[in-house]
Amino acid sequence: MDLPRALALVRRHQGRALRGRGRLAESRVLLEAATAFFEEQGEAYNQARALTDLAEALHEAGENTEALAKITLAERLLTPAATPHLMYLAGLRLRCEAVA
């Protein structure tokens, strides 16, 4: 594993942790950076994971329309083999739609 990829993974996990602590603005910055890195590298699965985390943060911030857009992007990146993650995204979509 190369250092830039490792740092992107760390940013993603830090973003998730900050979201869990209610520090949504900081979380968003890290998750957007991780998403951009994985997109540039063509790592669809990790990009989808970062987008999912970003959608969670947006949902918690009340930005459900934007969260739904991130969910749609993540769904398009995943293969049918990612069924558990796709099911999670479906549940997150329902939560966002319920308050959008």
C-alpha cells in the first residue's frame, strides 16, 4: 500500500469518527478529500464507501437532498457483489427521503 492511499483511508476513518462525535463540518472536509482521492485513483469501491460516509454526514446535518445525490453516486459505483453495502445504501436512502 502506498502512502497517499493509506492517508486517504485514514482521512475516511477520521471523517467517520468525527461524524460520530457530531463534528459534521470537519467530518465532511475529510470525507470529501477521501472521496476525491479514490475517484482520481479509480478505486470505485473505496470511493463508494467514502461517498456513503459523506452521505451519512450530510443526512445528519439535515442536507438530505445532497445526501441522496451521494447515495446515487455510490450505488452506481458498486457491483452486485456488494449486496450488503447496497442494502445499507437503500436504508440510508429511505431515511433521507423520509425527512427530505
